[in-house]
Amino acid sequence: MRPFLTLAIAGLLLGGVFAYTRFAASIQPVATTYQTELATEPYSVEIRRTFIAAPLQDPVGSIDVRPETESLSQTSVAALQVHFKGVPILHRSDEIQQVEPIVIPLLEGVEIGDNELFISANQKLPNDVTFAALQVRVLQGAVTIAESTFTSVRGSPLIYGVLVFSATPPPEHDVHTH
Amino acid sequence: MATNVRKALSMNSIRRITSRVLFAVRLCAVGYWALLCDLPVVAAQNTPVAKKVVVCSTTQIADFTRQIVGDRWEVISVLAPGEDPHTYEVGNDDLLTVKRADLCLENGWNLEGHGWMNNLAHSAGKPIATCVRNIRPLVLPGQESPVNDPHAWFNTTNAAIYVQNILTAVSQTDPEHAAEYQSNCARYLLELRRLDCWIMEQVNMIPRGRRVLVTHHDAFGYFSAAYGFRAISPVGWTTGELTDVAVDQRQQIINQIRSLGVKSIFVETSINRELLDGIARDTGISIGGELYSDAMGAAGTPGETYLGMMQENVKTIVKHLK
């Protein structure tokens, strides 16, 4: 009797394990997708070269600064570049005149939620000037929704940064019945 | 008469020869003496000047230090490429190495599990500097109390602070060459700035909604905060506390991966990938590749330097998440 009981219990256990593994294998992983919704409102970008600082008392002429692109070849930035979703949407090789704004009139592909602009510039600086700055604004229609100023540092004319702005869905129109 | 003349001549020639010989002997003596006097100088010129020795706990700190001191110091890293600082066990060789040091450098905030680098330096009676000094910490919930995330070098701005802390320490130890170290530091800081710019440009290819970085342990908190990612990991900030995770915690990670629509998850070069392989299998997503986390790459690989390690990580992340 005992051998049969042992065999029955062993069979039950093994069967249970086998059934569980079949069940686990049958569960398909749920594939997830990243869904986005494009904003319908018009967005634009304005860029200004805001100021050039006065020279410092102690210029960095004594520091041996290697060329901008020795080890990071892809940081060879133009006079001004703006990237949106990894795509250059503005590329200028000329020097930006102070105060005169550069406008990207319609920013396409803005998604509901957070969006990001990457701005990089390599502005020539006069010999006695140590840094410069760019002011970047994102506008929804005529309203500024994000703004930031990016500066170069002492010894390098490279200006860069990201500006994050949030696009909201248009408010639903209330239906008023009078 | 003729005989006298001959005698006088021979006496004269003997005197002449004798004086010439004496002159030659004196000349040789002076020359020999001068040579003898000069010998110690020559010997001193040929003897190599002993380099100062700095012993660093991690490969990242060793790389930063090399950028500042160049060939002037011998830079030694206790950890080899690929070794985990959280779980490292100190050996007798390490103590012998630290005994040679003029300066020791540690990361701090307990990256070196149970403070092994600090213990080594104190056992050997050597000065030690902490590289995370003056960095604003990312505070993580701990089991008993909040802890400072020690992986601060993954934000390039913090890396610049590491470099400046190292500059201060080496300049204090060797003030004679402080100006040279300062110049090297200024040059390297510009490279870090270019790296930061490059990372921002690359990461811009990934929509912000897709910037979810799933790794084995919480090493990428600073990177994520700097470049707009959300960091998720099944294991906490240290690999030393946990070897596996609880079932409900694992399920929580799987649910997060599904709800956020994560495309790929990433294993780390210095940590066993079994746990993440299992999570990838259960969620049906791919392993995006290997990231350098607590340790840099071996010599000859792109991850051999900090700049190379960061570039490789960013290329891997962008390739699989964009």
C-alpha cells in the first residue's frame, strides 16, 4: 500500500510542477507601447544674444586650452544650433548680432507633456571678452511659457543647455445652453 | 770643455723633462680631482627622482587624478576595472600599496562598503581626501535613515567638483607644482563641459516621456536627474546589502516597466546580470546593453577613461531608448 501511496504523492507533486510550468509559459508578456499625442496649439522659439560681459582682470591667456573638438568630435558646434527631438531645426554659421532676435516661427511636433529643446552655440568672442550669453524663449501663441539664459564659461566660447517646456491639451470648450 | 757642455745640456734636458712630467702629473691630478668633485653631481643627475604616490579607491578617481598630475605622480587604483566597490574585500597587498602612498583618495558616502578605503588609509597612517566633498547629495530612503547616494560622478557637473577636490589635495601635498596642476585641471574642466554639452545633444534624441532608465542598482540617480531620466532599479543604492529582491518588489518593477512603456533595460558591467535577464524575460522587453556603473572599463576599451565611459553609456542608452 505504502509504495502506491508514495508513487501517488510523487505523481501529484510532479504533475503540479509540470502544470505550473505550462501555465507560466502560456502567459505572454504584455508588450507596452509609448503613446504620444501631438499638441495642436502653435509654439514658437525666440533666441537673443543678451550680453557680453566685461573682461576680467585676469584673462586666461596663460592656460593652454586645446581646440574645442579634440576628444568629442560631435561637439563641433555651429555658431548656433537648435535641436528638437534630436533633429536640428535651426543651423546658423554666422555670428548672432546682439539684441536682434532669431525666431523659429512654428515648432512642429510638440507633444502633450514635457518637450525639450537643445541649444548649442559657439560664438566668437572679442579678445578682451570672457563670456557671452543666449536667452531662449518658447512661446505658445504670444505667451512665453518657458525661458532660460545660457552662458559660456571663462576660457571657452561654447554656450549650451536644454530648455524644457510643457505643452498642455487645449481646454475643452464648455457647452453653454442658454 | 765639451764634456762639461754635454753634461750641462743633459742636466737641462733632464730638468725640462722632469718639469714636463710634473706638469702632466699635476694636470692629471687637477683633472682627476675635478672629475671626482663632479661625480656626485653626475650621479645625482642620473638617479631618478622618486615620484609621489597617490592611491585611489576607484578607477574613476584614478582617472581624474591622472588628468591633473600627469606623469608627475604614480597613480594607483585599488579597484581593478570591473570590480565592485560596494562589496570589495581588502587584502594584505592593498595595505602594502597604501603604505607607499603620499596621499589617498576615496569617493566617500560609503561607496567603499564599510569605509574600506578610509580604514586602509588610517591603518597605514596616510592622509586621505574625500572626493564628494561640497557636492549636493541626492538623498535616498535608507533602511534605518536616509543615505546620500554615492554615485555622484555620473553628473558631469559633480565630476568637475571631484576634479577640483583632487586638485586641492594634490596641490597641498606637492605645492611646488601647484601651478601645473591648476593648468591641467582648467583644461580638463573644459573637456568635461564639452562632454556635458555632447550628452545633452545626444539625449535630446530620446523623447522625454521615454527617458526611463532601468538598471540593476541605483547607480544612475545623478545621471537621471541631470539629463531628464526617471531611474528605476530593483536593488537599492548598494549592491552589498541585497543579493536578490523580494517577489513583491520584483513585481512592482515589472509593473512600472509595463505602465511606463519602457523599451529596453540595461545591465551593468560590474554586476551579475541574472536578475535583469529574468525581468526582461517576464516583461517581454530587450536588454539594451551593458552600462559602466561603479567601475570603468579595462585598458584598451572605450570605457578606460571617464570621458570614454560616459560616451559609451550615452551611446548605448540613446541607441536603445530613442
